[in-house]
Amino acid sequence: MSTAYLERLDPVQEAVDWAEYLVDIPAAYRLWVAEEAGTVVGFCRTGPADGDPDLGDSAGEVYGLYIEPARIGTGLGRGLFGHAVADLKGRGFGQLCVYAYVPNTDAIRFYERAGFTRDGIERLDDEDGIGVAEARLVCRDSPAM
């Protein structure tokens, strides 16, 4: 995401939005949080792949994996992602997908190392004016976590 976009975010409103989301989160959705010394250092959201009917009714999605930049490369992301994927599989989801911003080649490589592959599907994330293309990666077999 661009620096300009991130600078436009209002931390107070973001906190309110997250609090509302957590109160009303549907049962099929999960939010996994990693913390150190009481501070959130990463999170991962998962649930049904509702926006991808071509993957079938039993498809699951990792909606996002976010790690504090200073913690990237420590194994935290791999552990959090592995936990989220194992939960999706354990709850009976078949194919799994994740979208990554196309310019974020590090994230794409991370998902590829975990057993996900780009399938040629892209979409534009234009929510709140982000305006960045996302590539879909899918895993049809057991991920390599």
C-alpha cells in the first residue's frame, strides 16, 4: 500500500471499525492474532471464499496476513499462516486461496513457498481508494507449512 494511503488512515476510526467487526464476526470467520508482551505483532483473517464461486462452495480463503515489519523473517508469519491454514483445513474447507498485492513480490513468494500457486485470476482492490491489483494464489493440496 502506498505511503499516502497509509497516512490517510485514522487510527481512532480504525480501532472503532475493528471493534465493531469483532463484535459481529460470523461463526465461519476467524481472526488469529500474534502478540508479544501484550502488543499485537501480527494477525491473519480467514473464512469462506465467498467471492470466488469458481473454486466451489467448500473453498476457504486467507483474507490477509499482516506482520509487524520488524518481525518479518523471524518465522512469526509462517507460524501464524500455518495455524490459519490448518484451521481452515480442519473445518472442512477444500481448496484454499489467498490474494496478494501484485507489487508485493515478497508476499507472493511467501505464499508460493507455502504451496500456493498463482492461477491467473487478478482483481483490483479499490476499497477506500487503495487501487492496487491483487493476484489470487490457490492451494488444491495440503499446504507445505
